[in-house]
Amino acid sequence: MRILFIDVASHDGLIALCTEEAIIALKNVDHRIQDDELVTFFEEILKKTKWKPETLTHIACVIGPGGFTSLRVGVAFANALSWALEIPIVGIHLSDIYRERQAVSSKKEANFLWLHSTKKHELFVRGFGSYQKNWPKPIHVRLEEVPNDICWVGELLPEHIQKGWLNVPLKDIRDVLPGFLSHQHYTNQTVAAWYGREG
């Protein structure tokens, strides 16, 4: 597999070229980007390798949550490239990446919430382990709906972090990304941005 990974949604975004075993090249993206910047970044990481666009076999794109423009740019670029190269694509929710990165020894025993700040008193939440029964899928909630004594991963504004909340240690994304991407379900269907307020 030769996978292009695009994450321009999260605070620590990146664009990477991966195989099942390793990241071959990457570019950190820690700011909101415009359409033309993403094309430039893609060309930059290709130059670091001997890969050409036509040698890519799969595309994985983080679909949300994130800024409206960043999500639109990333998803549109991934879909266009998948169509042009006639290769399969997968959309990945940011909470799935955090689930993979959590460093608790046994994922079956890990009880934590993925949290992502949205507005002053609102955030997205998804539960894992014992919290999964309450929040099995990412959902938009008010800050006061989150319990006081939790373990969490994610991206929060400093003022959203409450006393008693314990931050779960994370593995470096470079250590987990190749294996994680190799086990995704890629299709020829376009992916859509996830803004979290549908329905």
C-alpha cells in the first residue's frame, strides 16, 4: 500500500505518505490552510520520496471535526485526487485517531472520553470503554454535561479543562499511523466533512 494521509482538521495536523509499515514522508500542518497551500504541501512531500501521484494506491482523510474551511479544503482535495487517480479513499473521524493513540496498555480496559472544544460552553464528546454506553458516537454537548471525574483525550480550549479531569497519555502518531491506516476500509465512494451538528 502507498497511502496519502491528510489531516488539516486537527491542531496537530499533518500530510503524510505511508506504507503499512512506516511513514515515508510527512509535513506538519499546524494552521488553517487555503486550497492552493494543500496542493503545494502535497507536492513537497512527494519530492521527499520517489513516489509520484500515480503510484499512490489509497487516500485517507480526516473528515472532522475542525474548522469549516480546513475541512472543506481537505475533503475536497482528497475526493478530487481519489477520483483523478481512480484509487479508493476513506474518511476518518478525529476521535478514531485519538482512540488509536491512547497509551493505556489494554484498549478493552481503557475508559476515557474523547473531547473536542467547539464554542465557549460546548464541545464534542465520544465515549470509550465504560463511557461508550452514554456516548457511542461523537455528539455535540454542553460543557456541564461532561462528568467531573474523567480521563480524556482530544483537543480542548484551556478554559474547558476542568479540575479532576485526567489527560490520558498518547502514543506518537508516527508510531501508530501506518498500522492504523492499513486496517481501514477504503472504497470508491466520496467522503464528506463531519461538522457534528447534523440532525
